[in-house]
Amino acid sequence: MIINQILSKNLPFVVYRMPDETQHAVMIQGRKEVDTFDFNYIEEQKGFILAPYDSYADGKAFIIEPSFFIDGDSDLEQLYAFLEEMPDELPYMPQVEKDISDRDLYLGQVQKMIDHMKAGHLNKVVLSRILIKNLPVEYNIDLLFKQLCLQYPRAFVYVFHLPGEGVWIGATPETLLQKQGDYFETMALAGTQKKPDGTIPAQWGEKEIQEQQYVSDFIDSQLTNLGVSSFEKSDAETIFAGSLAHICTRFKIPFSELEGKTGDFIRSLHPTPAVCGIPKEKAWQLIAATEKHKRRFYTGFLGPWNLNRQSHLFVNLRCARILEKSLEVYVGGGLTADSVPEKEWQETLDKSQTILSAIENLRNFAS
């Protein structure tokens, strides 16, 4: 049980599996203190980057540095030897602060935001909530990670730990920024339909199309503001993340166009309209005034950077923080003036199944 053994050392670490790959990587930092850096210096970094949602305010992210790194199962003996030299120390596991997943509260918050948009104050805003679920007796973090990898082969699946911040696990489908050869790539991903049979929706509603168009137009404008004119923009397509379908537009930008501007571009993107809203500052302020919880790493971004020939940052969606005896599942949805509160509530339930269905499958496996 690799993850449990690493966790017993109370060190910063991440175990992750890239989309469409079968091998997972393990990275451990040999000291507890995790450094932060300013987005402007991202091109100089090497390691695993973790930016909370609130990094919008200060432009700073954490980086786990690779004191130890393996990619795949071939070097497990080296991992065990590395861990053997580290003293055991129980990690800090947060307890539930309070359950704020009340349905009536959420519906009231949704209606409040819809009223703001109908009054013309903003075009789109994203509201989130937390579900608190007790961990089953048969819960095992290694098995949960493996189950997520099996269920979501096209997602970025991870477990990370920062001392004092707890343990997070997730399976996210959305790229924030990726370096691929001589190009950077990003995507506008928004709109949600539940499609458990994996069929392409016959049609998308106007609300979902408009919601995704806001995100696509936003990325377009940020590139223009940075003086980037040479980039490719794909047609909108339907992609799948487990049983959910989304609308996606892809952007391909020559590396030379963003050289020296990478940090500025990331700061201009984060948080994207897919997780915050349009206009960004008004949406940010409305979210802060409405949500009764901290998002922490939910709707931030994370991923390997200049590590093992990979630089790939993902928006942290479909994730949960593991508490002492329970799970905080973070979910949210994009709202427009055409949103219907009851449908938005159901969308959060659908999204929560990314994590909760994996937990349920552990129960079935144990029985």
C-alpha cells in the first residue's frame, strides 16, 4: 500500500496518473516545509505545482520539490529504501468544521446569483458547495486512487498531501495549460449533461452553449491582451468525463508567443470563467459574499511542471479533501440568468458522483 506508507512519514508528496496513461508517478519532498513562488517565476520552477483558488488574490502557488521521483512500478525498491530512512510521524487529518450542504441554503444562494445576473450586474458566476460523507469501514486510500484511475482513464487522477493542509484526491478533466512540443495548449470547458451511456447529446441547451461561449471568449481576449495573435482555436466539441458530457474548445499557442509571458497568461486565466465567472472581479466578489466555506484547493490548479519532460497544469475539479473519518466533496456549477435552481442542485449531485461512485465501488469490492 504505497500511498499509506508515504503518508505515514508526514512529508509533502503527490501520486498521480496522467490522462490516457496506465503508469502512475510518485514524488516526495524530503523536508516538511513547502515553498511558494510567484506566478511570474513559473518558467523557472521544477516540481509539482499546487495553486489554491485564493491564489487569484496574491498570485502565489505551492511547489513540491522532487527529493524523490519515480514514474511507474519498476523502481518501487528505491521508494521503499527512501521511506525506510524517514522517521514515522502521524499526519494531521482535519476534522469536519460544519456541514454546509443544506439544500435550501444552496437553492437560495443560486436564486440570489440569478437575480444579480438578471439585473445585468454580471453574465456568469460559479457557485460551489461541500458534501460531507462518512468514510466506509472498508475505505483505503490506495484502493480509492486505483478505483479512480480505472473509472476515469482520460482524467488526471491524483492524491497529494501538504503537512497542515491535509490530503486531497481527485480526477479532473480540465487542462489549464499544457506544453506540448513547441506549443502551449489550453481549453475552454463548460456546460454539463449527464450521459451515463457515453452517447453524444443530440443537442445542447442555450444555457450550456452560452456558458461555454463565455469561457472561450474570455481565453480569446486574454491572449489578445497579451499581444498573442498567432494561435489556433478549434471548433466546439463534446467531450466526456466519466458519465458527464461537456462542451470544449481547444487553443493551441506557439511556445515562442508565450515565452516570458507564461506566468502572466496563467494569472490572467486563473480562475477561469468555468470556475469563477464573467466579469471575473465581480464574480469573485459575489462568490466571496455568498459562499459560506473556503474553496481551498478546489477550483485552483495543479500538475507537474518541468518534471520528467512534462509541464501540464489542470484545473482542480471533481475533488475531495480527506478528513479523519469523513470526506469533504467539493462540487459546483456555472450559473447564468437562464439557470433553474433545482437543475443546478441536481448538477452538483451528478458531479459529486465522480468521487462518491468510486467510494461506493470500494464497498462493492469489499463485499
